[in-house]
Amino acid sequence: MCAEAMKKSNLLFLLLFYLLQVTMVLTDSNEGPERDSSADSGSLNLCISVVKTSGFNTIPEYIQKNTLNDVTIFHYDSDMDSKMPCPDWINSTAARREWNYMQFQTDRISYHITQGFESAVQQFNRTGSLADRNIYQARGCCVLYPNGTSASSLTHTFNGKDFIGFDFDRKTFVAPVHEAVVYKHQRETRSSLFNVLHFFGTQCVQNIQLFKTAPAILERKGQKSRIVYSRAEQMIKKSIYSTVQAKRL
Ligand SMILES: *[C@@H]1O[C@H](CO)[C@@H](O)[C@H](O)[C@H]1NC(C)=O
Ligand SMILES: *[C@@H]1O[C@H](CO)[C@@H](O)[C@H](O)[C@H]1NC(C)=O
Ligand SMILES: *[C@@H]1O[C@H](CO)[C@@H](O)[C@H](O)[C@H]1NC(C)=O
């Protein structure tokens, strides 16, 4: 009885997940640039998105993009010889300094993401649920609402499922799966916690104020990084989608 019910609920879950993926793939295939709903509400949303993969030959193993309301202001990927140069439209001293700092921070972000990726691979390998192609995605954002308040979020996923998140109210990492507990402990040093709070809390909102004043930001859609990143996202969605399909059989 119980096993039967569990089977059913598992199947239902997979079906829901499958439908969600199909919706995502379908939405993707006829979309232009990705939409950011915050752009319509007068909110400003600064996000850092990172993808680290293994087993894909056609996309860089590591890609990072920083966007402000859907516009790429910084990008970096492991196939580039050097990091993106400072765009000429970032021309105030303060904005330039922050942009340079953003570039400097790619190494630290890359360190943490690689650490998370390796920990996930190791822990999921231990439980026998590792795929040939693995995808680690992280997205950290802050949003500045029209009423002047702000909010932050940070989540990491592994192969499309939540791996670790940060609770900004409780100032702590949250591990929704036991495979993430090792990484959670690695990240819970005083300096790491301070950095996350400072970076996605204080500094991120300050950066919104700096970069929103660059008029050219609104014209800079469709840059190379967006293409590289979108291509990676498309492949990743397809891969997660086929994994779900395989599980259904
Ligand atoms: C900075 O860039 C903006 C937009 O491109 C331009 O209007 C402004 O004149 C520039 N300022 C300086 C000091 O170059
Ligand atoms: C997974 O675990 C096996 C057995 O311990 C090991 O031989 C293999 O190298 C591991 N694979 C990865 C990708 O870590
Ligand atoms: C500000 O706006 C956000 C988003 O609409 C809302 O969630 C929040 O409660 C508001 N805060 C205040 C103090 O009005």
C-alpha cells in the first residue's frame, strides 16, 4: 500500500517536473531575450549568475554573467583569454572602481563555485546518483524596490535541483539535501558569511545605484556573453530534461 502510494507520488512529482521542463523548453524556443519581470515594476535587479559544467564539449566549463535588469554589465567565461575589459559607458570614477572590483571578485566566486561543484560531485557519487554530465548553477541577486527597500537571494542548484541556499534573515546557509551538508560547513566560516552578507546585501544595492545611472545600459542588449550564456542555458535545460525523461522510463 505504502510503496504503491509512494510510487504514485514519485511519478506525479516526475510528471510535474517533466511538464515544468517542457514548459521551460517551449517558452525558450520562441522567446527573444529573456524577460525580467522586475523591469516592468520599476524595481532594479542586479544578479550574478554562474554555470559550471563537466561533460559538455561545446560550452565553456565556467561562465559568469552579471546583469542589471536583464542587461549584461560583466561577463567572464573559462574560454576567454582575458576578462572582459571595462566598457566605455562605465565612465564615472566610482562606477569604474566598482566594475574593476567586480572583475577582481570573479576569482573568489569561481573558487566557491568550484568548491561547491566538487563537493556535489563527490557526495552524489557516494550516493550513486552522479550523471555523466553535471551542471552546477548559482544565482545571487539583490533587488531594489521603488519604495527604497531591498532584498537579496542566493541559491545554488546541482543538475537542476536545489543544492544550497542562503537565508538572509537567519544569516546562514541552508542545505535542503544531505549531500550539501559538507559544503554548507565549508561555507560557514565567519569571513565567508560576512562576505555573502556584505556582497549581496550592502554592496550589491550600492552597485545598482552606480550602474543604473549609465544611460547606455539600456542599449546594451544582446552582447556576446548573453549568447554564450543563453546557449549554455539551453543545453543545460535540454540535458536536465532528458535526465528526467530517462528517469520516467
Ligand atoms: C559618460 O557616458 C555617458 C553615456 O554614454 C555620456 O552621456 C557622458 O557624457 C559620459 N561622461 C563622461 C565624463 O565621459
Ligand atoms: C566515484 O567514486 C568511484 C568509487 O569510489 C571512483 O572510482 C570515481 O573516480 C568517482 N568519480 C568521480 C567523478 O569522482
Ligand atoms: C516595498 O516594496 C516591496 C515590493 O513591492 C514590498 O515587498 C515591501 O513590503 C515594501 N516595503 C515597505 C516598507 O513598504
